[in-house]
Amino acid sequence: MREILSGRLGLASPQRETALTCALSWRWAVVPGAGIHRGGGRLSRGAFGSSALGGSRDARDTRDARGSREFRGLGALLGGHRRESARARRAAGPLCRCGRPDCAVPGAHALDPQLAAATRDGRMVRWWWSRRPDAPVVVPTGDRVSAVALPALAGARALVRFDRAGVRTGPVIAAHGRHLFLVAPYTFDDLGEILDEQEWVPTTLRYHARGGYLELPVLHGLTEPSAGRSTRLSRQARSVDVPRQPLPGRGARWVRPPVPAGHSAAGRSSLVPLSYGPPWLPVIRDLADVLIEETRRIPADSRMPG
């Protein structure tokens, strides 16, 4: 109901405002993510209702006692199946709208429209999010932004090392048990040169270059993009400590919020006008060594020869 009312009344959702900031101010193409199905779903009454199993009233009236007992037994069986299915859905948590129970990034990937439809057209962005105000914001990588993803523990350790060394990291996102370090676009040739310099490379590192994508956390609370003015960052965004990891299906969160190009990293604790332009992004080479080293330290990590 909230989604319907938001769409009809033209109310601005945090996701819509984030998408518009990306498309219009940062010039990053965006597309709505699949999102999470929280309804749970139930067996269709049309499939297992009275018309399918019970027959006509005359037929039901002429059933013998044995037939009635069998019918009641089947109803009890179906009722038990529905209860077991409901318990299983609650245990599994929210389901991605793509319908795959093993979806690796529930809700955080493009579905309809597909990733190739990503655009910077403000009219299309407004139309998409007027229909689904709560849709996650998905950004294709490799054009204006790329990323490197690693396990959350390794990412937290890497951030501590960067802070101590005075290395500026740029935006960092926590999602689905991983930290994503946003970097300037790189090619697979660039990546190959960097990895060739390593003795071996952990396979738990993920590289989001051309053809990839990432879910962008909402910017609501960091700034007011539609109003064109800045506000102070939230306490969580200012904190140097890594925040609690989001639960599956709960979306992405900022570990380090974006800072516009031309502003110092110290701007995280002051007024940050995100609508003035795209965030500053480091080059992957400046971060690669530490990210790889910290990922190697993860216990029982599977490894790939360098």
C-alpha cells in the first residue's frame, strides 16, 4: 500500500532521491534492483480449493463415510504442508523477487528492466521509482565507477591500515557480508597487471569492472539531493568504526560515505554537498596491495596462485 500511495502521490522515497542524484548530479547510470518479496506467498486456493477437490454440492452430499474421511485426511495433509512451507520461508528470510532461493545478492541486482537498460535520463528514473519507490538502486560498473569486494573482516582490517597510513579510500559499502571499495574505472588489462605482481591472490576477492554492478546505499541522511542543499552526516556515517553488517535482504550500508571530488576526506564530518558532483574515487593500484594482503589473512581462505 505504501508503494502504491507513494507512486500515485509523487512522494519522494530515499531510493528515488538517491537514483536521481546518481543520474543527474554524478552522471552514473542507474536501474532499479529486483527488490525483496516479503509477502511470503501461499498455496493457491484455486489450485487446492473446493472446486478442484470437492466437486459439486450433489456429489459431496452423496459421498460415503470413507470418502469423507479420505477428503478430510487430504485437507489435513495440505494444511500441514502449508504450515511447513511457511516455517521454511520464515527460516530462510526474505526472498529475492527473481524467485531463486539461492540468490547470492537478494534484491540487489537488476531484473526487470535488465542491467543494460541503466540510464542517466531523469525522466526515466522518475518513472521507474514512481512505480516502485522502494526499489534498490543498482549501478553498472566499469563506466564511471568500479569496485573491489572482499570479506567484511578483511575489509574492516584494511580500513584500519589505510587510516593509520593516511591513505584516502573513497566510498566503502557494506553488503551481504562483504565490503566494497569503490574505485575509479579500471580495465581487466589493468587488473591483470596488478594481480601478476602478486605471489598469489585469494579467490574471495571480487572485481566489479565492466559488465558488473553494485547496489548503492541510499543517500538519505547524508544529504538532501533534491533540495540541492547539504546536511550534516549521520553519526554512523562519521564513525571510523565499521558498522554492523546488514542482514541478508536488508540492503547495503555506507561504511565510508561518498565525498565530492575537490573536497578533503575530512569532509566526512562536515557539510558535504553530494549534489555538487560525483564522489572522489581512488585508483585501484593505490589500494590493491593492502586489500589482497588482508584477504589472505582470513582463516581457511581458498587461494588462487598468482
